[in-house]
Amino acid sequence: MPNSSFTIQEATTQDLPIIQLLSKSIWNQVYPSIISQEQIDFMLNMMYSTASLTCQMEVEKHKFLTLIYSGETVGFASYSPKDAGDRKRYRLHKLYVEPKLHGQGLGRSLVSHIIKLISSEGGQELELNVNKLNPAISFYKHIGFTIEKEVVLDIGNGYVMDDFIMVLDLAKNPA
């Protein structure tokens, strides 16, 4: 558990500026060793523009959470049912915590919070995509995710996401 106070709260479109600042900061610390700066910039614009985030929240119905640690927003997550008609499998779209705070239980706390929320809605599995070179794979394995399959997704502009799809069985890994 983190050694200082933290809170997790549902985010709204009012929180978009802090989500955008955090995503830019975190991506530019974590991803340069994995993908090019050009791809980072392209993906940040594609997934974190105000229009894109608003669509994710209001149209696609992704639930966003912010993590406040010692009075400062230092992380965020988003999730939704994988398919609108099936509430058994949920998708973790985003999970980010400032790298300087890694190893303090904050990411695990965000995932545990999401597990509680989706379990109460009948969720049985939580899946995510993670780049095959992302060191976060060891974190996901540590908290119970397993690799289900590999995918290469064309995201446009000549870029691909070369990912693992990882799944957490909530019956085996309750919050």
C-alpha cells in the first residue's frame, strides 16, 4: 500500500486538462525507449486530444478515474465493458501513474479499485493491451494478468501497435 494518503475519484470532462498533461508527461518519460518520438506524438494526439477524450467519455462510455496522491493528481485509468451487450469481460484502456511513484502500490490500487467496480457489475475478466517491449508487463504479471495472445494493430500514419493482450481472471484475482 502507498505510504501516504491517496484518493481515487471518477473523472469528468473537467479533468481532461490534467489527464492530457499527465499523459504527455508519462508517455515522454516511458515510451521513447519503446517507440519513436514521432509515434508518441501521433498517438498522444490520436488518443488524448480534447475531442478524442470527450468521445471516449461521452460516446464510448469509458469510465475515467484520477488518482490523487498527497494532494496532487499523479495518475489515471479508464475502463469499459469490452462489448456493450456483454458485461463479463471489461477492458482496461488506460493505466498510468507518474514513473517517479512506481513501486509504491498506486497502480495496484487503481486496478483493485476498478476490479471492485466491475465485479459489482458482473465483470469476470479484465483485459488490456500492452506493448511487447513495455516494462509494465512484469507489473501486470505480478498482479495476476496472463498473456492471452499477441496482436499487431495498424493505427494509421504508417504506425502499428505490437502488443500483448493480457487478461486477469477476477475469480482467481479478486480485488
